[in-house]
Amino acid sequence: MTQANIVYLAPEGFETPLEEELTLRGVSVVWRRGRLFGANGEGITPAWAQNIWYDPVLIPIRSIGDGVKKLRAVQRNWALVSTEHHRRAELIRQQLPPVGTKPFVFGSPPPAAPMGGWTLWDEGTILASAVCASSFANGEPRFAEDTQGPPSRAYRKLWEVFTVMGKRPQPGDLCLDLGSAPGGWTWVLAMLGARVFSLDKSPLDPAVAALPLVNHCENSSAFALDPVSAGAVDWLFCDVACYPDRLLRLVTRWLEKGRCGNFVCTIKFQGITDHSIASSFLNIPGSRLMHLAHNKHELTWTLFDNGTHS
């Protein structure tokens, strides 16, 4: 194999968007195996990478037990990405300390111990990286889910954003949730103690609408709301199913009016991945663009501490 100094892990089922992004951003990909893309040169942080392996090394092994021994000699925690020789790789994984099996409780700090990534390149060689971008196994936090409160599973996106970014609304913050029905994101924000102004053409789930910190405006379009008329807000959230360019125009309008300090928006792609729109979001100063483990064919755009709230 051609050695690589960095490895990008694609979200399952979204290998093509990552490959396209790497090409567009001038990354020299020297090999691909399954969800893994090996590259050389100065590393970047692609939006479509679920995780990044830094300084990967090839480890020769004589047996399954030898593979276990050599990985454990480096550190405790390892997450497997199986690409070839699946049975042999699984036998090694079974003898390593279990990782990622216990659901993560939202509100807890991310794991502090380093989480490595590895794959069995051939029967006698492990490709491994002890240092990865995420401390969650393969960059995929698995939450202890709430099956009673939220009306949809979309709440997991916000849990992941707040966990990964280390920032979330505080009690008393004013949050604008655009396109909020049935109310999964509104529920998360209210549970954090934030005041939520919820806007959608459809009604909220009755239990969410009844929460004391929630004020819902029905039969209203997120795109018709004037930032100046709305006034200053601490956070703007948008999980609306719309064309990405329309979302970009909405965000740009709010940025130009200077009425919001923090943004969390989902860019939902219709058919092909529009990398030019993704770049436009990423070029907004202070932005971060990422594929969450709970995203589908979509990216999450964040902008924190924008400095325009007044």
C-alpha cells in the first residue's frame, strides 16, 4: 500500500460526498478502502468526514493474539472500521476492551480518554491511528435516548451539536426555532431552560406547545420573518426542509441585520450534494460545517459568538 499521513472516515453511505469534497479541496488521496480515504499532505477538516485519523501507522502482526497485544500496548481504547478480512478483524476486536457500548448521557462531558481507530489491512497488518479527531468511537456518539419527551428523533442532532461543540443555550437565553414542528428541537431548548419562540406553518406537538418556556406561532413561514421586526435573539435554529440556496439567503439576511449571536442550521441536500453552497456556508467567518452522526444527506452549519447580537 501507499502510506498515508492522514485518513478520513466517511459517514456510512456517504462515501461519494467525502470523495468529491476531498477532490474539490485539492487533497491528494492515495488510496481508498471502504469508508476510509488515505491522503498525504497538510490535513484539512472536511465537512463530510465522520472522523479523522492522524499519523496512521502499519503494525505487522503474527496472529490474532499478537494484534490484540500490540494495540493494547499503545492504549486502551480502539474502534474498528472493518474493510477487509472481517472475521479476523472481529476476532481481534472481541479481545480488546469494549468501547462505545454504554449509551452516552446528554449533558455529560465527552470522553476524556483518547479513542484510536484501526482496520485490518491484510491478514498480517493492522493500520491504526492512536490519535483521532473525535473521542467517540468512529466519531459517532450513541446517546441514551429519551423515548417519552421529544415528538421526533431530530432532537438527537442538537444533543450532538451541543456535545461536540461544547456550547449550548443557557437558562433564560432567547432562541428562535424556525420550521420547528413537530417540536423536537424546541423541546431540547426548553429542557435547557431557554425561552423558545417557535415558528412553523404546522402545529407543534401538544405536549411541547404546552411547555411554559415555549411560544409557538403557527401558520407562519420561516422565510417571511423579518430579522428587524423579530428583534435580537441569542440563538437561531433552523431544521427546515428547503433548498440549500434558500437557507443560505435566510442566514445571510440575519447576518446582515446583525440580530443574532449564535446559529445552528441543517443544510439538507436535494439529490446531488451541492458543494458550492456548502463552501459558501463555510466561507462565512467563524463557521463550522460538519456531518453529524445523526444527519442523513445533510450537513450542520454552526456559527457561535457571532458578536452581532444587540
